[in-house]
Amino acid sequence: MGPSRIRFAPMRAALSWLFCLAAPGFSPTSALPVPTPTFQTPADPDSTRQEPVVVYLVRHAEKADDGTDDPPLAIAGRIRVQTLKTLLADVSLTHVHTTDWKRTRDTARPFAEEAGVELAMYDPRELQTLATGIMATPGRHLVAGHSNTTPQLVAALGGDPGGEIDELEYDRLYILVIGPGESTVTTLLRFGEPYVEGRDFGLRAEPPRRGPRGSSRELR
């Protein structure tokens, strides 16, 4: 089943349903007790685990075009992060994951600070390792990634990525609910200024400068 795309007005209602779905003591098919989660990832995942895992995945927000391979967020990106914080205000995150780039750290850090947890760095070349660890760790995870890693991670978690992310597309929010012994439930929302190809609404970052593609340029 493909993702459910819900835009603008219905978004709060959709999130309310998802918060109930992810709430302690609730799963799509039965009432399940949820103990206080920890960050420990078992080396051998327990097939008897009864807690759902909820994962929120976003690409980093708009990046500045500063001519470097590791730019920070643009003003538009900082605005988008604040929009996402408002949207996820009712989510009690237990884990926040990011790659070790300024734009992803800048996107994820406010959520880690709000939740009182450390930023967990991951290698974007080891997405299956990250997915395995997340699926074995009950709680509510936020993952900040890149346009060409976020859909891959969604798929590695058993979700529906819904196609590639455009180079200037920053408004996807995936919500995955992974119940024990059940198929991953995927919901795809849009947040902030809607993405429309060829239009920037006066807020988007300029298209990235083209140059020789090195290892750092492969992450967008």
C-alpha cells in the first residue's frame, strides 16, 4: 500500500491520529504496553518485542549557497525547522539521528535540545545498519538526512518512499509506524511552503552551484 499524502488543512487531524497510533499502549491491531524506551540497541533484536517504533524522517532544510561542500542552513531552512518544531510539538522524541554535516546537524539539533537527548551521528553509507538499529530500539526517532538518502532509509525500514526527492524539494515529512510482527505503516506529509517545481515563493535556496562531483557532493 502506498503512502497516504495529506496536505495543509487535514494535517493536524492526521498527526493526531498518528500520535494515537504511536502512543504508549496502542498499536494498529491490539493494545500493547510501552515501557520507557532506552537508547540501547540490542545486537540481536528481540523478536518478542511488543513496543512500536515510530520514525519521523526529513531531508535537511534549505541550505545556503556559500560555495562550500558543507554549507549551513539558509534563512529559509531555519524557518522550515521552526515550522517542523511547531508541527511536532506534541511528539516526545526519544532519539534524534543526523549525518555529520552542518545542514543536517542544524536541522536536527533543535529537536535534540528540546528532547534533552544527544545527537546520534550515523554514516549515510551504512543505512541498513541504521535501519536495523532503529527497528530494534523502541521509541520515537527523528532522522535528518539528504534527498538521496532519506527515501533509501524509508525503504530500508520497510516503508514506501514514494519516489525520489527533487534537488530543491525540502517539504517531505515521512512518519513510519513499525509494529512488532506487522508491516510498516507509511504516511507522507508536506510541511512549510509547498514544493512546486520551478517556483521558489521567494524563500527557497538558490539551485546549488554545479561543479565536479566529489564524495561530499554526493549528499544533497
